[in-house]
Amino acid sequence: MNPECFESGIFYTFISVKSNYIRLAVVLGSISVVVIIVFQIYWINRSFSLEERQFNQTVSIALYQVAEKMASFNNRELPNENPVRQISSNYFIVDINDVIDASILDHYLKTEFEYSNIRIDYEYAIYDCETNRMVFGNYIKPGDAGTKFPEKFQKYDDFTYYFGILFPSKTIYILKSMNVWIISAFVLLTAVIFFAYAMFIILRQKRLSEIQRDFINNMTHEFKTPISTIGISAKVLSDPEILKNPERLSGYASIIGHQSKRLENHIEKVLQLARIEKGSPGFTRESVHLHEVIREVTEYFRISFRDLHPYLVLRLEAENDIVFADRSQLSNLIYNLVDNAVKYSGAKPEITILTGNQDKKIRMTVADKGIGIEKKYLGKIFNKFFRVPTGNVHNVKGFGLGLNYVKSISHLHRWELKTESEPGHGSRFTVVMPLKD
């Protein structure tokens, strides 16, 4: 067994086991948090119900005492049934069984509520059987029906002489009495937020670890091939007999040159992206003929990939092709777009590079008829290290940096970058650049 393969297998097994532990920790942690939240909600709801029941009982007892005092004041007896009826959560009706004096009622309500420690805002209205409506009971002018209350004071047909009392802030009053539960809920919410943040950090680190693993793996494959090719070519060139075959000598020298250029492009791409991230790209902008740069890049591809020659078409139709840019970075941008088209076009790529003027700008489009890109991946293709899945991890070579590099260079030059793609019908990458004044 190849030692590298054996070590690689152990490494991937370790990563897989580690990922499974992370997933298990996230799932168990999430389940625990959900269970705690459910229990917290249950106990808060139960505590609120108990507090509400106690409040209703306290109010009912206080109102019963008010009814007794009103009956005693009027020299009447209360009805046999309980004179206090709860109509809704915060609305009570009290049967007095006699004409109600608003000032006396107001006094008894304040006294009983203070005695029962009911410190809450309330409103009350008295039923006027002559007008068949609820009127304010604090003061009634002789011959005046009083002030009509809103419909929130419902009438109660079973009683004749009664008043209604409403507690508009009952819910807030009960919640204030649940300080311990409110504080515990706040602490739990804070803990949940920190847990969610921790899970986010863990998953992001896991994602970065996977990206780093893929990058190192891809870099190994990308560098190993040209280095091996250069090594083999150098070994052949060291043979004195090669001098007797000039064509063979020239071929191997050309191979070394092309593979060296390939390595240089990879290294330059990584270093340039690192410089861009640090905010010091080191651009030297000058007047550049775009068509000239395109021809240089495509010539390299035609020499490196002889089979590509008939399928790489140039339609350089722009009359004015002078742009203000860093020539090296512009060359690398075009190289990456063409290289991306070659990678995803199969055995017989059909690639077209076309240019055209529009207003005071020039449009450069690199179009292919390859496998295309699904819509769900269009928003990710410019992300660093991202590569469109092809069903085989090593089927398409590269670091996943090419299009990210294109986006970075376009952004620094303030160029507009557009993408069009349809699975099975290829992709079009368009860069819109302003012409040099």
C-alpha cells in the first residue's frame, strides 16, 4: 500500500470522526436547549395562571365585601347567590340589589382594595336601568344620565342594580409580580443566545477546517503534476544523447517552460489574493490594449493545449480597446476566465472570447458550451475555495480561487462583472470596463 494513501486514509477517517462528534454535540445541545425552553415556558405559563387565579380570588373577595357594605348602607340584603360574577379575564360584575350611590361605591372600592393590597388601576361604571346603559358612577348630576362609557363595559341582563369594574392593566400587574420568573427567563434567553453564537462559531470553524483540508489536498495535486513533469523532463534533458535529437530537446524544454508558467500562475494567484486581503494589492495601472492581452493569453493556451486550438475562437469586435489597468492583473483575470471555461467544458471545449464597445465602455465576454452552472450555485461561484460539484472531487483541477480572483481584481478596478449560465448549455462571464479617456 502507498504510504501517502495510507496516511491520507487515516487523516480523512480522523476528520470524519471529528465531524461526527461535532454534529452529535450540536444536535444534543440543540435538543437540550429546546427542552429547557419548553419547560421554562410551561412553568412561566403555570405560574402566571396561579397568579391570575389568586388575583381573581382576591378581587372577588374584595368586591363581595364592597357589595355587603353597600347592602348594609342601603338596609338591604344581598341575594342568595354570589353577587360577584367574572365576565371576562379583567371584567367583573357586582349585583347590589338596590340603587347605587356613586360616591359611596367609590369610597368602599378604595377602602377594600387598599385593605386587600390590590394596588392596580381600575375603571368602573354603574348600570342605569332608566337609560339601559352603563354610566360613570363617580358623580351623577340630577336629571343627567351621566357620562356614557365605551362598549368595554358590557351590560348584564340577569341583574338590575349592579356595577361593572374593569382592570385594563391586569396582565402587566401580574407579570410584575412574577419578577423571579421574568429574571430566569431573561437569563435563559441570554444563555440560548450565547449557545447559538457558540454553535455558529463551531460550525464556521468546522467549515473553515474542511475548506483548508480541501485547499491543501487540491494544492498538493495541482503542484505535484507540474513538479513531476519538470522533474522527468529535466532528467531526460540531462541525458547527453538528447543533444542528437534537437526536436525532442526543444519539446522537453517547452514542457518545462509551460509547467513552470503553470506553477508561477498558481503561486501568483495565491500571493495576489493574500495581498488583496491585506489591502495592499500593489497595482501599477497604465494604458493597456485589451485585445493585445487577450491574444497573449490565448496563445499560451493554444501552445499548452494543442487540442484546444480549433475550439478557441476570438471575436474582437471592439473598435476602441484601450483600458486603464494593471497589465499583469488583467492578463491573470483573462487567464482565469479561460482556464475556468476549459476545466468545465469537457474533452472538446468550445470557447469564444468576444469584445464590443458600449457607450464609453468595453465589454469582454468569455463564453463556453460546457456543463453550465445550476442557479443554486451562481451566488457561490465567486467565494474563495468554492468549486461547483461535479460528482468527482478530483475530476476538475484547481484551488477554487480562480473566480474569486476574478471578482477581487474586478472590484479593485471598479469593473462590472456579470454571469449567465444554464446547466448543459454553458456559461458566459462578462467584464465591463471603462475606456481610457
